[in-house]
Amino acid sequence: MLIALISLLLTYKGISQTASTDSVTCIPNAQLRKAINLIEVGKVHKEELDASVFKIGKLESLILTKDGIIGEYKKKDLYNDSLIVSYKSIVQNYQKSLSNSELSFSLQTKKLRREKLKKWGTLMLGVATGYLIFK
């Protein structure tokens, strides 16, 4: 910015050096005011740039923090998903166990009924045989 300002000042027609030393330069007041204004604008822009860089740094650290939090939530979400899958498999196992228990119960009930029928049939057959033998 400063180099552009100096080259801009040197291209004006009003610049002339009349003294033999390097310490004196004749520049019209209007050009000096413009140069001063440009320098002040440059200072303001530099301060704004510094503030923007500071804000960007703060925002980047905030983003990193939030990314870390999001990462933790993703880990928790994966853990919870695995728990849900585990619980679903446990429920399926319990359902299979329940259906097997119900099937076993119904088979046992049929077996008990048959045993009762055999018992009563054997009793009737024994009574009938005893009646025929003793008669």
C-alpha cells in the first residue's frame, strides 16, 4: 500500500525537487492531504484487518470446540445404536425362548392328557378283565 502511494505521488506533475539535499521535497498541499488521508485509511484498514484476524482465530477455536463436541455426540450415538441392536437381539432371543416354552408347555399338556387317558384306559381295561375273570 505504501509503495503504491509513493509511486502515485511521484507520478504527479507538481512534484519537484529544488534543493540539492534529499531531505526537502516540494509537494503541493492538495497532494499531501490526499496522501495523509490515504495513510489514515490504510491505518484504519490495518486495524480492521487485525481485528478480523483476531475474530477469525476466535471463531476457528470455537469451531474446533464444537467439532469436538459433535465428535463426542457421534461416539455416543454409535454406542447407543450398538446398544439398541443388542437389546433388539436380546428381545428376539426372549421371544424365541418364550415360543419354545409355549411349544414345550403345549407338548407337555398333550403328553399329560395321553398319560391320563392311558391311566383311565388301563384302569377300565383292568376292571373289565377282572370282571371277566371273576365271573
